Amino acid sequence: MRSAHKKAVLGKVIVYVILILIALIMIIPFLWMLSASIKSDREVFQMNPFVWIPENPKWSNYSDIWTKIPFAKFVANTVFLTIVVTLLQLLTSSFAAYSFAKLNFRHKNGLFLAYIATIAMPWQVYMVPQFIMMRRMGLNDKLLAIICLQAFSAFGVFMMKQFYEGIPDDLCEAARIDGMSEYRIYASIMLPLSKPALSTLTIFTFVATWNDYLGPLIYLKSQEKKTIQLGLKMFISQYSSDYGLIMAGSVLSLIPVLIVFLVLQKYFVEGVASTGLKG
Amino acid sequence: MPKMDEAAKAAKIDGLQQELTKLITDVRTETDEKKKRKMIAEIGKYNRQIDKIKSGRILSRETKRDLIAYSFIAPNFIGFCVFTLIPIVFAFALAFMKWDGSNPIQWAGISNFVRLGDDIFFKAALKNTIIYCVGTVPLTMIASLALAIILNQKVKGRGIFRTLAFFPYVASLVAITSVWKMLFHPSKGPVNNILLNVFGAAQENLPQWFSGGLVLFSMILFSVWKYMGYYMVIYLAGLQGISSELYEAASLDGAGTWNKFRYVTWPQLSSTTFFVVVMLTINCFKVYDIAIMLAGGGSGELTTSATVLVYYIYQKAFIDWDLGYSSAVAMVLFAMVLIVTIIQFRGQAKRERT
């Protein structure tokens, strides 16, 4: 009996050791980033002795990054894009999904098939013709191009539809009998009920737009149109040995995503789990 | 609709009604299922017609219903159609054309695909993508499953661990790859420093993580680190779906930890694992940013040791302006994803039947 107990304790200890090890592997790059962001370029790679917080923290890294490159402009562009894309995505997908989930109409299956058929199609397969088309429309080097590119995904419609189908039809029927229009039903019954799905979609869209690199790389050419990711990459290639500044810029670029993630993470984990399993 | 006088209206309704009753009696006696269904659809049509004449409205109730439904779909569908559906159709056509984006398009037949055969850059891109995939998929799967199993136990600070493991997934690539490049810096980075000072590796033997043969290995390592948190969450959901009775039964049979994993956890998770592997594979095929940021030089160019399919699509289109050929490479990517998707559908159907 005693040896069994010992074994259980040992097992627990091993589990915790592994967990702490993994947690360290996960977090050390971020801690290192924070630490390097307040160091001078010489201190960044100083190993003997290695210090996490230098004696004279170089806070100026965080102010210099705004003047070395038009960082504020990049931030403004990215914030604008992310907010517009996320709002459009939430609004149009939930709108379309309501129709697919709760209304009957002609060509319903055909229209939905168009969405399903493209959900597995990688964007990289059609990014070139898409660019050619957008250039024809005069969208080259315009922020609007990125909005058009990101805002109307099949994934959003699909995910919201899955969620709406879980809401009982009786709810809508009762509202219809009360004489509510479909628009009212959507706005005052369905939307408030779909908070978890909307939160999940918000994080997915927010993270994808904020972190997107290839899309902006193809479309946004001029300096004042660039997003944070492009601007940061540009800075890294131009000042490749300004390590402290690079890290300060990186830390700043992570903060908004970190905030959104921490606020909505409960929904995110649920959302990934449920959409993941349904595929 | 022109105004009909009441008598004509009544007569028309009468006529329709008669046909309707005849149809209804026919349906009762009809035995062929297919024909029956067709007739029932026709009954609906008659009913609608009668309705329309009776109410005298321009739009029938059905048309109005359809219009409302379309108004819900339109904002998304128009954007989706213009910016996704049309480019996809265009992409298929372009693969058989020769075009530089400004001069007239020429028909090229299958010559783009023939060219793929002796293009060493394409072959390198394809090979690297597949090696990256073969390395990343099993490692990520094992790491995320192990992590999920550990976090599924009653341990303190579970939520914090889960958040930590997830954070690399949401963090932007530009930021975290720049950290990795510093951590693994060939001459100054702490990783090589530890190899040098703790493990006594010779200075000239220190690995060059981001060039030559090691670059794919570094990319794989990085992807496992970045994406394991995401798949861990999917596995956690799978684990929570396993009934605890199965474990109790296994305990009664005297199964140890390993046997419980082998005979309960692993088989119960098979559909989750299947899904994870499919998603991982497809995402590996689409790799681009990781290669560019870890191995690309200042101008973001990749050599044959690190080039991947999506990079080659990008290069052929936006640097060489060989749009038709670029689309042919894109078709190869599409075919790879399609094959994996078909395997997934087959697997799912098989699982649902059993």
C-alpha cells in the first residue's frame, strides 16, 4: 500500500517537472524578447554573466522605434484594417449564416455548396489571379484590397451556421408568430445568443488579420500603407543588428493580440475545440 | 398582374383545384417512390398558384421569403463571389495560359505542366515542402497529444499552462521568428553558446541553424513549438469526450498507465488524431512565412535549400511575372490538398458507417 502511494507521488512529481519544462520552453523566447528589448545591442548577447534585467535598462528602445521608422503609421494602418475586417466578417457571416441555418429558400443547397467547396481551397492557390483582378479594379496598394481579401471568408459563414443550427427552431417560430420580421429575429434573438461563436470568430479574424504577412506583402507597396508586420520585417532587414530595437518593436506588435487573446481566451479554447472536432 | 374580373378568377381557381384533387388521388395510388415525390412537389406548385390568384399579390409568399433570405446572404456572398469564387475559376484557366500580366494572354495547353518536370527549383520546392511536412506532422502530433494528456490530469495551474502553450500560436511570426533567429544565432546566440561552453562543442562545429542542410530542421522545430498549443486544445476536447468508465474498467483489469493509454486513450482518440493529422498536413503544404522569415535573407529570397511551394508560386508570379507557370505550380499545391481532403472525407464516412 505504501509503495503504491510512493509511486503516485513520484508520478505527480514527474508530471510537474515535465509541465514546468514545457512551460519554460514555451515562455523563454518571450521572456528573452522582453529582456532584450531593454538592453543595448552589446548587452543582448552578453552571456557571462547573463542578466535578465540590465543594470541600466535602455527604455529608450521603446521610444526610438517610433522615430526610426513610421511605426505609428504602421500601427494605425493595422488597427484600421483589423477593426474593419473583423466587424465586416462578424456582420456579414452571421447574417448569411442565419439565412442558411434558419430560413428556407430556393437554391439554398446550391449556394451553400459554393461555400463548402472552397473551404478547403488554400488562398495561396488563387492569390495570383485575385491580385490581377484587384489590380484591374484599381485596388493595388490600397488598404481596401486587404479588407476585400480578408472580410468574406467561407470559414466564418460555415462556423456561424454550425452554431445557429444548435439553437432550437422553436425560438424563431415563436417570434414569427408574434409577428417579428426576420431582421428583428436576427438582431434581437439570434445575435445575443451567439456570443461564444462571435467571440471565437473575433479572435480568429483578429489574429489572422493582425499577423497576416503575405497578403499585405503582395498588395501594400508604399511606405505609408504598410502594416506592422511588413514594417517590422522591413526594419529587421534594414537594421539587422539593432537587436534591442527589433525586440522592442516585436514586443509592441504582440501587445494587442495578447490583450484580445487573454480577454476572449475562454471562448477561444472552446471554439477551437468545437470547430476543430466538427472540422 | 392585370386585374382579372372576379368570374374569370373563380373559374381559374376552380380549374386548378380540380387538377389538384385529381393529383392528390393519384398520389395515394402511386407506388413508385420517385414519381410520388415528383407529384408531391407539383401539388405544392398548384397550391402556390391558387394562393397567388386568390390574394392577387404581385409577389407570392415564396418569392418574398426568398428575397428576404437572399438579402441576408447577399453582403457576404457578393464579396465571396467576387474575391474568392471568380479568382479560383480564373486560377484553373490561368494554369493553361501564358501571360505576363500586361501583354495579351496566349493559350499554352499543358506546356506549363510539362515545364514543371525539368525545373530544378520546382523540384527542390516540392521536396522541401514534403520533408518539412513529414518532419512536422508526427512531431507536432506527438507533442500536442503528450501535452494534452498531462494537462488533462488534475494538476494545479492547468489554465496557466494552457494559456502559455497557446500563446506562441497567436503571436505574430515576424516577432517570434526574430527572437528565434537571435536565440539560435550561429556565433552569438545563447543556444550555440551553451553548446560551446556546456557541452564543449568545437567552435567550427557549431551548427548554422538557418542555412544549408539544417534550415529545414530548424523550420520543423520552430513549427512544433509554435503550433503544438493549438492542436493540444483539440486533443484536450477529444480527451474530455472519453468516458471515465472505460478507465475504471481498465483499472479493474489491472491495466497500468501505459496499457490504459494503449487500449483506451489511443483508440478512443483515433478520430481526433485523424483530424489533427489531416489539418497539420494541409497547413504544412501551405508553409511560406516560416521559411521566408527564418531562412530568407535581407531581401526575403530563398535558396534551393529552403524554398517551398508557396514561395515558388509567389516568386514566379510577382518577381518573374510568369503567371501561367505560377498557376501551374499552384495547381500542384491544390492537388496535394485535394488528395488529403478526399482521404479525410473517405475516412470520416468509413468511421460513421462503423
